[in-house]
Amino acid sequence: MLDKVSERAADFDILHFHIDYLHFPLFRSKAARTVTTLHGRQDLADHMPFYRRFSDMPLISISNAQRTPLRGANFVGTVHHGLPLDLHKPSGTPTGYVAFLGRISPEKRPDRAIAIARAVGLPLKIAAKVDKVDETYFRQVIAPLLDGAEVEFVGEINESAKTEFLGRAAGLLFPIDWPEPFGLVMIEAMACGTPVLTFPGGSVPEIIEDGLTGYIGSNIEEAVQAIPDLLALDRNAIRTRFEQRFSSRRMASDYVRIYQVLGRHAASEIHLSPVALSAATPEGERAGA
């Protein structure tokens, strides 16, 4: 696939990659006309020498926090994720349970979610997949805590079921224990008007506005104390903040602005044709290029 893209590279103004850094060696000579969105955690030791060697490759982070380990990398912007406004919507009055949605893994800390829910006397529904690498953790740590009544394991759910699951929840518990690159489930909950109770880590303070769209606690005790205030948050206001900050249209606009800047820089280096340049300029954008 990358070889085919390389063959056709001259057909495009900007090549936008979402495959980590697999393409760096092949496209290094075209670096000025590429941009790469990083989607995972970047604090792993194996990343560092690679980014140093390919320090000219333009990068986009999905949160400012994601950049922290790569201070010498060539970041050209941060673009928070966005969702279509009609993908998830508030689905009525919440039914009294709190939700956990995502992966069953040590860094996502479903055990914390169980402890918080039990401490405040609220039923917890866990909708999550168990990857093969996490099967032992699930079997040894989480499965013994499930009882089917107070703590129910729903399993993995599809996109269409998320609206009902999150929209009917009184709150989403997101008690992570790792440098979260973004945390898409937080904005999925916000789209449903559901407040988020989370722990600080990575992107969390960029996504959740403490006291408006959720609460950020430093430990289980703080999280338990915050539950009454969490459940009292204005769900309409949460949905409004989602629309203002995390729509797919806003995300696309952010990317277009970055493409325009990269296009102007690339044109000065590789002498793109006027036709090719039209898509990278404000005039081209207005003309529908």
C-alpha cells in the first residue's frame, strides 16, 4: 500500500498518514508534503531514537499532553478528535447506573470504577472488550469482582448501542492510570449529555472541564466525594460543550488549516503547479477545491 502511495505522491498536495511511523523511511524525501497524526501513547523508550532520526517529519498530536515525551519532534499542530453531531445524542432521563466503557486493561482501571460505584451504592455496568493480552488480568483481577447485580459485565457493544448505554447512565467512570493520548469515550459520553468522572492523566484536563462536563479526582476518595456533584451537573450544558468543542466539523476545519500552512511551505520547496496549489490556499477553499 505504501509503495502505491509513493508512486502516486505527485498527484496530491499533502499526504496525511494515520499509521504511526511505519512510512517514515519511505517518505522521508517527501517530508515537506506529508503530515502524520499520532494516535497512541508516545512515552515508550523504543520511540525516541526513531523520532530523533526522522525529526523532519511533520507530526500532529491528538492532545497537547501526547507531545510531552517528544519535545524535539516536528509537531505542526494539535487536533482534538471530533464526532458527527448526530452520531450520539441524549436519550432521555438517566436510569440510575454508572457506566464504564472501553477496554478491560490495567491502565484503564475498571477495578477503580468498581470500587467507586460500590462506595457510593450505585450499580455499575461495564461495556468493554477484553483483548487477548488482557485476558489474565480480566480473569484474575476483574472477574472475581463481578456479581451481575451491583456490577454487571455487559461485554463489548457496537457503535449503535453506545448512545443508549451512555445516554441512560447517570455518569461515566473513566478512572485511568496512564498518560491517555485522547480518550474518545469521554467525548462520546459528552455527546450523550453524560458527565464524566475521571482521574488526571494525559489529555484528561484538556477534554474535561472540571465542574462543567465532569469532575477530575486525584484518588478514589476524591472521586467518591465528587459523585453527588457529578450527578447534579447540567446534562444539556454538557451536550452544548460537546457541540462547541468536539464536532467532526471543527476537527476537519483544524486539519484544513494545517494543510494550508503545509501546502504553502511545500510549494516554496518543491514548486507545485498552480492547479495543485489551489487546494492549499484560502481562495481554493472558497472555490470548493
